[in-house]
Amino acid sequence: MKTLVNILGLLCSLFFSTIPFNVIGQTSNSDLLVRQAIQEMLAKGNVNKVEELIEKASSESPNFRLANFLKAEFYSAMSGMEVAKRDRITVRDSEIPHNLIEEAKLRISVPKNVSELKPLQILKLPDTLNYIILVDASISRAYLLRNKNGEPVWENDFFITVGQYGVGKDKEGDLKTPLGLYTIGDEVPKKNLTPFYGLGALKLNFPSAYDKFQQKSGSGIWLHGVPAEVYNRPAKASEGCIVFTNPDLKYLLKLAKANRINVLVSPSVKWLYPKDWRATYNRVMNDLSDTVIPENNPNHVDFQRLELSGIYLTENDKTLILDRALKGSSVVRREYWTKNADDWQLKFKVKTKDS
């Protein structure tokens, strides 16, 4: 048994180097099984457990390429075949599909104890919102966060695909996924979809009013699934949409029918312990002490009745979205701020019917 564990440890060192990881939560089952298997590998843990997890993942999702790849390499290592003896450079450069190695790294890059943390990017959620999906483009992961009294609470997370050229969409056809805050709209009618989109698609309201203000263009940005013959697409492979596995998309389609869900796409996400997160909230509120007082409104709307309902640090701590809700109505004013030196400056504002 010790020899088998040592071989497995060598195999892991070839593939993954050192990556922090802790399995939590309830992502699609095959994704979770693979992540647990890799955790066992990295810990040089129970070989039988690794075998059980990999077998279960590949059995439940026969089209899951990464699961099948890990299964093949696992059995090669256990049999003492040459794969377990090759040096890292040779393996990575010629023998192993590079995109699968990268996918494995991304899948196990979920922050440790994420269920106990809170994202810097979301400091307050409006009462009218049930959930928000926070996309961390740097690790191809979407976090489903529940709104609990205005605070984001981790509930689930998913491996996703973004645009072929990453994020930061500027124009139609640039093959990038938009950055920013969006609302999930209607489900795309099934009759309008080909099998390429899997189980379905949900519309995003890109370009938003702020995107148009910035002269960004594009259309047809959706959350959608994958063709039946594959489990998932590579991390960067879409034309700008956010792509989920079909099991995850099925889950989101059901959730979207009964709940209001927004999507915040960020280049990366910073996670904080609750104490630090609340300190950040207090600091931002202090910085905004002059701006949170409603100004005189030339359109004769009583903004003295506005409440600060949403606070989002979209890309870093120098870009901010504020939602102000008008009591007793569905009117929301969304404001976009940037920080220059020590001062916040309003770049754009728009009234909407909801947040």
C-alpha cells in the first residue's frame, strides 16, 4: 500500500504542483467527485477512496473528459507503467492534454472554506433580490450567493466557460464576456435554440445602460448549457456567453423561475472573513459619507426617501456601483462611481424599474 501511495503522490506532483484546496458544498456531483479525488491525491490519501471517487465521476458522467483522463492516469500509476516515472516537463509538454491540466487546476482553486467567507465585490444586496451569481473569471468559477438580510451567503458554485478572449467585452464579435452587473431575464424559448446550447439558456441584459454610455456593443449574451455529447466546455471557449454544464444549467433554470437573480462578472474575486468584510463595508460607507446623502433632484423625485440598497465593488476597490431604492415604489437609481485619489466621483446614473 505504501508503494501505491508513493506512486500516486508522484503522479500528483507531476500534474498539479501545490494548489490550495478544500472541498465544500454541493456543486454538480461529478465536479464535486473529481475535486474530492484530487484532494485525496494531493494529500497522498486513501488510494481506494481515490479509485472510488474517480470511478463514480466517470460512471455518472461518461462524457467528462477530465474524469476519464484522471481515471486512465490513475490506473497507469497503480500498474507501475511509465507514466508515473516521467519528469514533469515531459509530461506537461508532450504527453498530457494541456487544457485538461489547466482545467484541473481551475477546478480545485476554489478558496479554502469559501462557505465561511464573503466576497469583497458584494457589500450589500437589495431586499428585492433573492440571489446573485458572482463570476470569478480568473478561475472559471461562478458562485451562487443567497441574499440573507442584505448579506451575500455562499450556497453553491460551478465550473464555467467564458469568452475565448476572456472578459471585458467592448464590441460585437470580440469573443469576450462582459464585465459588470447584470440582471437575468427571460429564458430563451427552446424552439429558438439548437442542441449546441444544451438544456436551455437565460438572457442577460447586456448591453446595460452603463455599457451603452461607455459605447460598448454586442448582443445575445446568455447563460446556457452545452451539447449533450460533452460534460463541459474548456475554460475559455464561448463567444461571450457564460456556459455551464447541463446539470448546473438545469438547476439554475429552475431557480430563475421562482427568484430574482443578478449576475456580477469580475476579473477575479477577493474573499474576506466576515469581520474583515464588515470592516470593509464600514470603510466604504465612511468614504461615501458625503455621497450617500441624496442630492437635490431636478426631476422632482423625492430622493430624501431613497435608501441605499445595493453596494458592489465591481472590479477593484476603486470602482463602485450603488443602488438606491425609492420607498414605496419599484424605482431604483443605479449609480457608477470611481475613486480618484481619496475622492469618489460619480460617472453615470440611471433610473430603472428594479434592481
